[in-house]
Amino acid sequence: MSQVQRIAQLANERPDEPAYLQVRVDGTEEVVTYSRLDSRSGRLAGELAERGVGHGDRVGLGLRNSPQFVISVFATWKVGAVPVPVRWDVPEWELERLRDVIDPRVYLGPDDLAWIDATAGREPPELPDVVSPHLQGICSSGSTGTPKIILSSLPALFNPTFSTPMAEAWRMRVPRPQTILVLAPMYHVNAFATLNNLLAGDRLVVMEKFDAALALELIERHRVTTFTATPTMLQRMADVPGVDGRDLSSLVFIQQGAAPMPPSLVHRWAKLIGPERIIMAYGMTEALGVTALRGDEWMDHQGSVGRGLRGTEVRILDPDGRELPPGEIGEIFLRCPSYGGSTYLGEAPRLPETPDGFAAVGDMGHVDADGYLYLADRRVDMIITGGANVFPAEVEAALIDHPKIADIVVIGLRDPEWGRRVHAVIEPADPAAPPAVQEVIAYAKTRLAPYKVPKTIEFVDAVPRSAATKVNRGRLVEARGG
């Protein structure tokens, strides 16, 4: 059954049930039923077909989380085309480069919202019975600055496996339908993937824009059972005044990804909801595989992102392709036959791959004697200072617990003495009373080897993060002279 056939089936079986709930920035809500989603996407599909969109074409979707975004995704599938959510929170020059690589037959941006709404008045069209050859494309513009569009190798077919709660790997009982809070922009793969849950009958509560206090309100108001978040999102939610008194009892489990969780943050959320309800996962848009572990398991392997899940195998290789023993840092290679894989558009370099099918995206890490994986950082982000290797994520994790630090990103800057010096960009918890530079350095010395301690400190009003709470280190380095 295709995605298109599945939404039609749901519209026929439960026309007036909410397919999902849209939450605007001001907290007001809009319900989108299955029948509305099916009929509106069909009408928009007719208009896309009239604009020349056909089987295998790409449709760029530079839209924020909204009913128009989801309707446009299903409309694209209905003409057999490939939806490619586009990052709208990048500079105009970078957006243009992404669009050039996507080469969409049609691009829908903020100026097209009125046109999308106007298609509601057209007659339902006759549409071809076709299946998109790619489930979706996802944009990535990593720290190298090379636009990268990752196309799923899977066709747009409904697969219930993709909506299986990860918690079931630990034999946890997860009641269905789930109520899933979507915190991230849907150009991010984890948020976009919740459309699989929608098709499986789970209820989505989609935030137009992440707001920590509003997220907590929505958990209570809608009895949310799960969500996926970055460490930055979890940190901001944990910092909301009065969070310890909020009713989070509806949460069956939460899932964390995108970066390793600072240990203090794991313990904070373990106190809020219990460690057994926290799942930390490591994967990538390229769908090479996934590792994961539960919070109570993490307590015995602190800092780990787990072991291979759903058939995923892990290898740590040195630059010559030799497998490294436990404890030694190398490049992380994954292999998983149950994942569909992906291909690239544009000039992004192909992934390194071993003859027997393991592939890597440039992440560094090691495994312990029990096979648990620990991330170091991206190879491209590693700082070589005075001949020693420093991974920014380790320095960030050591400093984020300072009570006067709200957010931090660590980069390497050119230095005549060290080659590169470790530089910390810090957002103070109280802008009017930032910590003294020497206070931060002294704190770092209690937690890090001397060569890893930042040599320079910079205070900013806010660390520049994307709507998905990610940061572009390469852009920060460039802005500071390289």
C-alpha cells in the first residue's frame, strides 16, 4: 500500500478524527482531520500536476511547520513526486544554493501560502496511480559548506515498521495510538518521520516553533506520550521555572538524538520522569543504521549512545581501514540490512564504504568492551591544537554544567603558537552578569585535561542555533577569521 492509498483509507474509515493538531507560536491550535488532509492534498496535487509536476520530479517545500506544509507533502506524493523539505532558517545565499542542487520542478515558499489555500476551491482531480520513487529528500548543509540533499532510497510506500516505537526494543508496553509532540522543524528527518506515525494512526501535536515552556504545557494539555528532542531542547525544558511541579506522567518514553546528552542533563531528566523512560539514540539522515540505549542502561555506561539496534552492526576503523580495539577512537562505520539507505544530489562527496557494506558519515568514536558506542565528535570539527586532538563536544559537555552558562559552542581558531586554539562561545545564563573569563577557565581545568581547556572565551547574547537547535561551527569559525 502506498502512502497515498493509506491516507485515503484513513479518510474513509475515520474522516472526522484529527490527523494532527497544529500549534501556532501564540499557543492557539488548529485541527486537521484525515478527510481534510486527504481532500486538500488531492486538490493541491491537481494544481501541481497542471504546473508540470510528474512522477519522480522534486518539489521543494520551504515552509514552516503548518497545515500547508503537511498538505503539500501528501500532494507531492499523490502526483508521484518527491517532497524535499528545505531549510528556511539559513541565509538567502545558502537557500539559493540548496534550491540549485534540489532543482525542483516547483518550489513552494512563504509567498505561496495563499496559493496553497486557494487550491481548496478547485474540483477534485483525476490523479494517476503512481508511487514516488523516493520517500523524501532531506537537506543538509554541514560544516564543510557543501550543500547536501539526501534522498531516501525507499519508495513512498506505507511501512508500519517505520512507526514502531523504539521503546519496544526493551519490551516496554507502548499503548497505541501514541500522542506524539513534534518539537523540531519538519525539514529535519526526525520530525518529518512522524508522518509515518500519522499514517499508522498515531496523533501528532505539531509545534510551529519550539518553545520550551509551551512544550511543557502541551504535554500536560494533550497527555503527550512521547517526543523526540535534541539535548538543547531538553536543557531548555528542564530550565523552565517550576518544571519539577509539572505533570509529565503521561510520557511513556522520550527519545533523544542529534548529539550526546551531557551526563548532568541525563540525570536531570531521570529525576523528572525516571531513567527507564529515556532513550538515547544515534543515527543519521543517510539511514546507515541506529544505536540506542535506555536511561537506566546508560547509568552503567555513562556517555554512551548505545549498541546496535534492529540489526545495526558497528565498527571503529583507523584511517587505513583497520578495525580498532575497544577504547581507541576512530571513525564510526555502520551496517544495517533493514534500513533503506540513501543517495545524494549535488556535489557532496560519496560516503566512504568498506567492501562488505559498512559506511560512515565522518563521526568519530569508540566502543567499550561490551560493545557500547561512545561518540567523540565529527572529524571535520576536531581541533588539532599543539599537535593534540580536541573534540569540541567533550569541552562543551564539561562546561555546560557551570551555573552561569546557558549555552556553549566550542570551535578551533587559527593561532600562531598552537596552530588552532580552543575557543568557547558562551551564552550567559544572565546576560547582565556573565561569568568572569578566568572563572570559566578555572572551572574547565577541574574537568578537562590542560590541553583541552579553552584558551579564549567569548560571550554572546545567544548562540546562533537553527530552528532544529543545531549550530554551524564552520560558519562561526569563518566569521572569526578562520
